[in-house]
Amino acid sequence: MATEKIAYGAAVELTFTSLGALAAAAGLTGGAESAAVDNSANLNMDYLLAGNFKTAATNGLIGYIEVWVIGQLEDTLWPDVFDGTDSVETVTNRDTLFGFGKLAGSIYAPNATASQIYAFGPVSVAQLFGGICPRKFVVFVTHNVQTSTNVLAAAAAGPPQVNKMFVTPITFTSA
């Protein structure tokens, strides 16, 4: 009888330049979209999504940082304003986002501490979609933990790396 084992690939940083210095969105509808993770060739069973966020040095607020995963609808069609490219986006409204987005995490910032680091994940992408990883997906991050005139801190290599997100591909081997 064959033994199934999990196999972790090397973590890959998402192309997500729009995440560093991301402006706050009071209604949590504006945010940053990552470049698409394309699983159509690798056919990984899952991806673990993780990262760190850092608030700016001034003008912090009590609020939330939300991480959403958006799956491609079919070969070329994405929902709402998404297109699979690293960019700043504003979704039509929260109800629309809840209709197609999968909330991977909501990080509560309990105080207005400047330069605070908040860790996220790892979260299984496949679990968000009922156990099957989408062929292509993007990550959308929105927050209201800074004033509208201030932004998240710039992305930095760290340690820890901040305002960056990573995916770790997962496959299974049989021996």
C-alpha cells in the first residue's frame, strides 16, 4: 500500500507592490490586488497564504486589516474590478465583495500603536474554495487602520518582512 505524504514547495513572494504604502479605506472597499497566482501549469493541490502587515509611524487608528482571496471565474473572466494584475482597486461595494470573495482573515488592530506589526496566516487557499484550489487567484487587502491621509508602512525585507505576502505550494507524494 502506498503512503501519501505532503510535500511543501518553496514559499514565493506574491507580486504585490501596491500593498506597501496602501491607503486606508473607511468602508473597506478600496485596497490592493496582487498579481495572479497561476496554478494552471503547476497543478498544486493547495497554497498556504501568509504575510505580515505594519502600520505607519503616525496616524494609526483602531480598525481592521482584511485579506481576501478572489478566484478567477473562467478562462479570462474575473469578478467585479479584478483582473489578475498588481494594482490598487475599489470594489463596487461590500455586498458585492462578499458575493465572490473568500475572506481569508480579518486582523483586528486593537489600538492606534504606530509601527505595529500584525502577522497573518498561514491559511489554506483550497479550504476557502471548498477543498479545491482555483486555477488562478489573486489576493485583495483592504484596511482602515490609518487615517485617510496616511498609509501602511512601505514594504520592507525585514526581518520580519512587512507588507508582503507569500504563498507556499503544496503537493502530495506517494511512496
